[in-house]
Amino acid sequence: MRNEGRLPAGGHGYSKQTGPAMATLLLGGLLFATGITAQTPIDLDDAPRPTAQAARASGPIEIDGMLDEATWSAAPLIDDFWQQKPDDGMPSTERTEVRILFDDAYLYVGAEMFDEGPGGYRAIVPTLQRDPNTRDGDALGIALDPFLDGSTVFAFFINPGGAIRDVQTADDGRINNAAWDAAVDLRTRVHGTGWTLELAIPWSQLRFDASADEQVWGLNLLRRIRRKNEDASWAPMDRRWQLYVTSRAGRLTGIEGVRPGRNLSIKPFALASHPSGTLLEGVGSDFDAGLDLKYGLTPGLTADLTLNTDFSQVEVDQEQVNLTRFSLFFPEKREFFLENAGVFQFGDQGNRQTRSGATNQDFTLFHSRRIGLTPTGAPLPILGGGRVTGSLGPVSLGVLNMQTRRDGDFSPENFSVARVRGEPAPGLSVGGIFVNRAETGGGSAVNRSYGADASLQAMNGYLLVQSYLAATDGATEDGTSIDRGWAGRFSAGWRDPFWEVFALYRQLDEAFDPGVGFVRRKGMRHTYGTFGVRPRTTVLGLQSLNPYIEAHRYADFDGDLQTRLATFGLGYEFGDGGMGSIGVTDRFERVDEPFSVRGVEVGVGEYGFVEGSASYQSSGARPVSIQANVSGGQYFGGDRRSVGGTLLGRVGGQLLMNVSVDHNRIELPGQAATTADVYGTNLDVFFSTTLMASAFLQYNEAEEQLVTNLRFRWIHAPLSDLYIVLTERRDTGANQVLDRFLTAKVTKLIAF
């Protein structure tokens, strides 16, 4: 049964605007006009927002993936879904039926995803892991905005195998945190005509205003049909919007007479660890315990406390090859810091789907990785800490305080962060942040960072303006004051379904030094601009094209040009989900101080050169997929060649294996050629959605080091785990183990 010709409640037919089509024709050979369909599509951005009704359950519901209780059939039906791709604005090609119920304890979602594929339905389930990449398989997405303001959104993406990716977002989806985990009850069932989902979300896992007589929430739903590379949403929205951009969402009404409960949970842990290796001689076995506590202070504010914090289950960092003269950014992976991390974000916030000139890997004022880790990534003991995050009326805020212990040459330190953001007018967000890092072991060293930021999203979300102003100061260990340094940015861009225009200006003083942040490059003025288009097409198996130009200019404060990059590129996406890009960059670099890259030295001077790059990633829905990239050309008076790739194999959703290679070769005049190679492999075995094992090995040829991480995980109860982890770093040149840790850890969530 097809969902033919239906519109959102109260909706009308809309014709596509002719402007993008005319512009597409004018671009000539690079761009192709889209085909004409027999049915007129709706305008995804201008279509009315739909409304759905939740109903109180008339009896108990067993979460078994069956939807056989009588109360399900009496619930209002949600069944209008509109394609984001491949046929924008057309009804979904397969029928989806969603119903929403509630009682005093849970919000329930029941869904039937029908599929009339030839030979019966065959689910595409790429993995059973927690927080999977649901783009590579069939999935249903659910986004809930309890305060109807985009500040605290809860999103759930579930595949037919029962694997769930839960995400917490803020600032209308511009800040998202996939590390948030919810304790939900979930069952899925695959059958000959599709698959069924039954989900129960405890009220304690959500934040909402319980004092309201009737709840009115933002709601959107997404159906992903991977064999057709089709995404369809209930509230119509263009493909460039993520599901959790709830300014595009519909409305959910009918919820009343519910309370979030005490929202108190305690999560104790116990662990045993045995270290060994040449760098750990004399270090004995460790037995330890601690706990995390979570309490809902108000419907919008949550307090988290941690005591004797441990991060033994954390993944090791993946080796990266650095062919630049600037530092690399390593992401945070520790659960305590990741949850609600979006509240504290301040700096260059980029988007992987768009070009913005700078991201948090260029500058972020608060990077929690600076807490409890040495500059090389080794752990430092954390005594404990706490935070309060969430929203208070129209204002979102976050306060964090952590205390580390003394460890060898590292003094104990206290870290404090306070962040606030509000929306004084629709689409306008303003905020401020203060970060303090201070020695607490008798020294006087202190580093302070503070700033204010603002963003404006207007004109149907197409116009985005962003800015910040930040400063740092402090004192050395002997009490000597540190000069204040400044950083600032202003950017503006227009991005609609067809056009992309963006410009940025930012500058960072040489004295700007955020002690709990990350700065890739300072002492410069950075100007950036890009222009591109995104026509949709069906020619040659393509789904979309993205030709663009972009340019960077970095100058010092004397006005001297330091770096210039001008790029012409073309991104493309195929109808089967494969994608890639090609590009050519004209580059200028001024080197005022010599630097070394993998044993070869780049001398002082001015260098102009041209580089090229190409990449391709095949559809991840296939049993075997590849990602490949090649780049190179001239390089500081010499030549560079870089080739990399990953081969991913999948057996059902139970076994995943990938092999990766990153090969780099540099030749500079008068010096021997050098190579920098990294090889890696990763094996994941999923016995179920609650029992899994993984093995990660990576070899860095330049450092002659083999890194191994073996992990067994059993989720024995919701958000309660048993880990057994072996991590080893081996010097293959000397044939010796540098460090090895064998750790067992158990956690148990106790909710009240």
C-alpha cells in the first residue's frame, strides 16, 4: 500500500520554485536538470507543520515488538511521510504507521514500517552496536522537543535489529551530543512485510515542564529505506536539515497529567587494573571504586556528581599523521564529559555538511580533554567533580567544577566552567562563558578564559550570522601576571536548498592562550569565503552535485601574508548513497621559522604550490564497502603523495571488520625522501545488542609502535555495564612492551 498523494493536515499542493532549475540550466556542462515527475511535489520548507495527538493508554503495554494490545489500535495514526530524498517533496514510497501513547510511567512509540520489496522484506541492519551510524541501514528516527524551543531536544534512531542511537541536542540542532544515553525499553521485530518497533521511554529520562496542564511538544519522525536511499520525514523538511532541527518539526499534543518523577539515579563502579611494561615498572595492581550521581533539580536542570572518577573503558586515540606545522586536535571520548557537552561549546562551531572556514578543531575555548589528561594523552587521577546543566525558562546554562590529584610532576588543579545562553528574540541566541584553571597544591599558576557569543538564524533558516569575542589572562606559578590576549570572529552565510554563500573573519592574538581550550593557529588574522550550489539531479546515477570555490587568507598583525589557499572543488552523491569529491588547491606559505615533518626540514622562505585531491566512499549498506582518498602535488619546494583508504566488511549486523591504510611520502630538495605510514584494523563482534567484543590494532611505521585495544562489554541492565579491557603499546623496533593495562570494571545504574 503506497502513501499516494497525501498532504500534511491542513496542507495544500505546492509547486517547486523555478529559480534553482533555471540556475541549474545556466551552469552548463557541470550541472544537470532534474527529471519531471507526474505528480507535483510539495515545497518542503513552506509546507504547513503537521500536528499529532498522543493518547493515554487504556491498559498495560508489554514491550515485545508486537503492538497487539487493543490500546494501540485505538491510538491516533501518524502516516503522512514526505521524501527528503531522492524525490524531494514527494510522498514516501513505502507506508509507515506510527502511534504514540502514554501512561503515568512511560511515553510509548509504536511503529509499523511496511516494505513491499520484491521477494518480501529483507532488513538492512549494518550493526547491533549502541549508538550506530544509522545512515548505513534501515531506521526510524524520533525527535522530541518538550519545551518547544529547540534548546533541549531528545532524538532516537533505531534500526530493525534493535540498535539505538540516542542524541541530545541544543541550539536548534546546531549543537549535538551523541554520547547521551537513555535507559529505555525497546523491542523490534522483522517480518515478511517490513519491521515493527515498540519503544517505552521513562518520563525520568526526559525533561519537560510538569506544571503545564497539557504538554505541547515539538515532534518529528524520519523513515529511512536504505535499499532505495530514501529518507522521508513526517514534518516536511529539506534534506539539508537534520531530524533534530525542531524549528522544522510538527507538534505533539494530548499529553497531560504526567510527572517526571524524582529523576534520581546513582551509578557506582568497581574496578581492578593490572599494569605492566617497561614504562610502568614498579607500578602495582589497582583496586578502586567510585560513583556517579544524577538528580533532576528542576524540569529543565540536571545535577551530575562524580567521585573518584575512572575512565578505564575509554578507547585509545587513533594515530594521526601530521603533515603540517600546527597541532592536531584529538576528540574527547570520556562519557562523563561527553554528556551534555553541547551546553559548554564556545568557539568555531562548524558543520560536517557545510563549509564554514573553521570548526572546533581550529578553536574551542573549552575542551574538556585538557582535564585529567597529560598533553600526551596519559590519564591523571581525578578526585571528583560535578556539574549542573540544562535550561531555566528561556535560558540554557551549564556549570562544571573538577578537581585533579597530584601525580608525579603534575600538580593538583581545579577546573571551573560557567556557560549561559539565552534567546531574547526568535532565532537570536546570545551567551557568555567563563573558564578557570588553577593550581591547588601551593602554586599560584592560574589561567582564565572568558567570552561572549551571538548567533542569528533568520529568513526561513537560510541566513546564519555568528560572532564571538573572547579573552584570556592569568598568572604564572610565582604570581607574575600574564598579558591579556584576545580572539574574535564575525561570519555570515546564506544556505538554501540550492545556493551556498559564506564569509568569515576572525583573529587571534599571539598572547591568546585558553588553558582549558584548543587553538590550532594564533597570532593571525583569518579571512575566508566560499560560494557554491547544490543542484539535485538523476543523470548518470547522481543524486546531487556541489561545485564550489573557497579561499582562505591568513596574515600576521603586521599585514604580511602567511598562508593563502584557493580551492575549486566538486562534491557529488550517487543515488545508491555513494559519495565523493575532487578538488584543486593553489597554495602559498610563508615560513618564518624552520619546522620538521617526519624527519625532513622545511626551511625559512616563501613557497607557492598546487595540490590536488580526490575521494570516494561507497554505500555503507553493502556487505563490502570502501572509502578511498588520494592527494598530493607540490609541497614546500618538493613533492608530496598521500594515499589512504578503508575496506569495511559486514556479515549481517553481527560482525564488522575494517582495514585502513594511510601512506604518505615527502620528497624535499637535498634531503632523503621520507614516508609516514599508519596501518589499522578493527574487528567488532555483536552477539546481541547487549553483548559485544571488539579488537583494535594500529601500527605507526614512523614511530615503530603497535597499539592494541581489546574490549569485552556486557550491558547487563539498562546503562549498566561489565567491561574487560586490554590496552597495550609496543615498541616493535626494540621488541618490548612500553605499557600494558588489563582492567575489569563493572557499573550498575540504580534509579529511584
